[in-house]
Amino acid sequence: MKYLFLFLLSFSSFLLGAQPEHRVAVGKKTIEIEEVDNLMIIGHDEDDLKISRKGGSREMDEKNKGMRKISANGKVDNTGFGLSSQGFDDKVVISQVGKGNGTIILYVPNTAVVKVTQSTHRGGDLEVDNFSGELDVTMMYHKVNLSNVYGPAAVNTVYGGIDATYSSGPPAEDLHLHSTYGAVDITLPKNVKADLRLSTSYGDMYTDFDVEVETEPLKTSTDSLAYHHEDHRSNSRDGLTGSLNGGGTLISLRSTYQDVYLRKLK
């Protein structure tokens, strides 16, 4: 009886501590995520978008019991996680309502197109893990960490750096990583086949790969926005065009004021 009581007590504690989830049917719609302070995105093979949370609290005091959080622009927390979920003909928009609470974890379909925008200094770094859909990220102040992101990806940051690691194989689609004031650091398997575009205006470039460098210098682009989603050479004074293991998927790395690191997976 004593052991049964302890088991029931432990199980009850587990249930009380477990975070519930909220699901959103997305179908083939684009998922747009706006201004979520602390965010982790994980790819999964289900059709729905699943919302969960790490840390934070769902507790409510007596004054707001039975009420929902609402923002100044009229968005309402309809998920139970301080997030607004709005469905449109071609997209689902997930946005934060009020202050953030813990780290939001979004499990997104691996077939989805995901766009993330974070323009405020609140919150922290963005993490994206094991995702094979299309990814488009624009971050102002925080760092972006990618781990095994195998779909086409374009990541642009202003003040935060970008780290990307591919431990389960080389990128399967074109990859564009650009930071204005942060370093760009990528780790790839040693057998990766890739075409390279590396550039920095005021930093240095480092690698432990044997890069096959093209001798033709990069052309200068006058359009500072041309980098995004396009294979423009560079608007920097120091750029490199080359390949790894005979060439393949395009990997474009650019930092304007900091260094670029192209690492071999150990």
C-alpha cells in the first residue's frame, strides 16, 4: 500500500507538471510566426502545427480567472500559451499576445513553409531543429541556431550571429545565411558536395576544408537587399567563390562586420 501511494503521488506530480499542447490544422498553408520572444521550432512528420511550452507557467490569479489575454492591436490568446493563431486562405499566423512566458515550442510539419520574424530586443535566441521544409528567418537582435535544417533556408540577422550544424548529412537544398553585425558559423560533414559563396566586408573567413577556389573575383552588387533568396555574388570587398568535393548544393555565407567560419564536422 505504501508503494502504491508513492507511485500515485509521483504520477500526480507528473501530470501537474506536464505542459498541455494546442494543435492548429495548417494543411498546405504557409506558417508565419511573428514576434515570439523565446522560440524553438522542431520539424515533425504530422500534418498539424503543435504548440507546447518549456518553462513558464499557466497559473492565473483570481482577477483574470475566466478571461483571455488581449493585445493593443486586438489579437487574443486563443491557444492558452499567450499566442494568437489566425487562419487565412493561404497562411496561418502565430503571434505573441502581451509578454512572453517561457519558451514556446512549435512542432511544424516537415512539408511546410515557415517564416519567422522577430524585430524587438525582447526574448532570446531562435532554435530550429530537424526541419526539412522551407525556412525564412528575419531576426533583428538575437542569434539563430540551426541544427539539421535540410530544406531550402534563408536566414537574415542584423545584430545576432548565426550558427548552423549538420550532423546527419549535408544540406539537401540551397542555404543562405547572412548577418550584418554577427558572425556566421557553419559545421558540415566532411563529404559534403557544395558550391560556396563566402563573403565578409570587415571580418575574416576561416575553414578547415580543402576548398576548390575559383580564381575569378566576385562581382560587386550595389543592391544591399539583393542577397535575400538570390544568388548574387556579394556587395563586400572580400568574397570567395568555390566548391567542396566537386560542387553541389549552394551554400552562401555572409557577414558584413564579423567573421565567417566553415567547419568540418569532427
